[in-house]
Amino acid sequence: MLELKPYPLLRVTQGNDRIKAGHALMLSAGGKRGLMARAARLDGMLVTASGVLLNRGDLYMLQVRNGEHGLAMAEGDAPAQTREPIGRWRLAGEICDGKCLAGAMRPGRGLAHKACANLCLIGGVPPVFVSTQPVEGAEFLMIGGPEGGALPTAVYDRVGQFISIEGDIERRGDLLVFNIDPGTMEVL
């Protein structure tokens, strides 16, 4: 089932040998591009998806193939979208782009890392918060803005820097989503 906010996310209802049912995958397109435009018409629907699986630790992203075979509506009714609130947390860590972090590239440090990550985020690739303190065992959390929307562009100035920030965390399948409050951000 496809969810659109804060960024395209696939909740697996029928898995395979590598990806089991109940798993959640962030979605992106090829290059430094997100999938929002292609996915918008499929929000809340059952879909079939294929592409390249990226994985680092417990972070998974599917780089969806181009064309209708990469992402298409499937037969059947989508299950209800469930979001389990975990609570409000203050975390320390770094905002990165989810695609490079999941294995498309090897994230680095400094200005080149920040520039690369910002290009991905500007293109719509889902951002990830890499926490120094695991939350329910997860150190990688998809990050969104207030009220479950996209990450505010003002936060891009702090990508690749060590920060602390507060927000509400919710579980979607086996993926945690950190909806931040940008007004609480501090550079550490």
C-alpha cells in the first residue's frame, strides 16, 4: 500500500524472499529525484512496485523503475493506514538524504556531503534522521515536518550537521517517522 506523506512510502502487504509483509520501504526515483509526482495519484491504494532495493542496516529504500511497471495500481482493497504514536522525543544526530544513506552512495562529511544531500532533498528524495540514541531499536528515522508534512526547506541549512531537535515519532509498519518541530533545533 502506498502512502504519500511525509514522503512516498510503501507498506508491503505481500512480500517476497527478501522483503516480508509488514515491512515499510521509503521510495525514490532514479538519480537525485523523489517519487511524489508519480505516486500522488496512488496515495492510499494497493500498488505493485519494482526497482532496485537499497539497504543499510535497518534502513530500506526502493529506487522505483521508470515506466508503468515500476509503480502501478494493483487489484484489491488497501488495508487501513495505521500510525502508532510513539511519543514526543528530543534526539541528537544528523539529517541526511535517505537514498545515499540507504546505500546508493557512501555518505561522507563536510561541504560535499551537505551539498549532495541537499540536491537529493531538493529533488524530493526522502530525508532521514540518523540518531545517536536509538528509538525502539531504530537509529534511522524518516523525517518530516510539523503535522506530518514534508521537511521545511529552512531546515536544509542544517543538513549534514550535528544537531538536536524535538518532534513526534510514529510507527508505520516497521519504519519510524520523526515529525520534527523546526523551532526546537539546536546545532551541537
